[in-house]
Amino acid sequence: MNRELLLLRHGKSDWGVNIDDFHRPLKKRGIRGARQAGEWLQKQQLLPETIISSPAERAIDTANIVCEMMGLCQQSILQEQRIYEADLKMLKQVLSELSNDIQRVLLVGHNPGMEELMVHLSARKIRMPEDYKLLPTATLARLKISVPWDKIEKNCAELLEIKRPDK
């Protein structure tokens, strides 16, 4: 049984405010990118059964906007502290705890962990874009996973597409 993992890096955050990293808000461009991701998921009929987000302000705001654009209840977002500043091992741990009944998951988080997870899971080498950014802000990666969530390992997925926001 195939599963889908949707990896969404949070929208562009505002570095111009004097605030700690965890509480950095989205910029207008980040809000626009989150809206585009949600609209695209809605149009493609790729609504996730489960949404797990880092609780950092820029990530949870991204998840909330995406839910709004998909017509999903924002209260359904699971905030997972371990995603904030998570490395590959921690992201795999979070995914491994999912029920195998869940077919499609949206994970909203941060780099470098999100890129590392995408590269680790993808069975084929991912071509580096000209800007050298695999998952820039508000970019969505869609992977088909061929194993149960608790068995995810290197090269167990097919990268179906990467959807970047319009500028």
C-alpha cells in the first residue's frame, strides 16, 4: 500500500524584526507562498489526512494558511515540538510514530532537516536547481512511500514532484 508524504518548508519569514528565531513571523511573501501551496494542494485534490507542524510561529502560520486554502479545520494541525530544529533522525522518528492507516501526511517544518529527509528518502538522485536550493521557503515536495511509516528508510520513496511558489 502506497502512502504519500508532503513536505512543506515554512513560508519566508521576516528577519527584519528584533525577535528570537522561534517567534519570527511570516513576511507578506511567506503568506503568499503558503496560500499558493494550499491552493495547489486543493486543486490537485491532495488533501492530507494528517498535518504535523513545527510550533515555531512561521511554520504554524504556514500550516494554518495552507489549511484555510484547502478548506480544512486549523484545529486538526498537530503541533510537534520535535520538528523545530529537527535533524533527519528526528524527522524519521516523528513519521515512524504515525498510524499505518494514514495514507497522506503533510509535514511542515524547517531546513536543513526537511531537505535532508527528502534526499534521504528519494530512491533517485535529486537534480540540484540552478539556485542550489532544493526546498526554498514555501516549497512543497510530494513523495510516494512504498513502506509503512514505521519502516521508512533510505531510498524507500519516489519523489513525484517539487512545487515552488510563484515569485
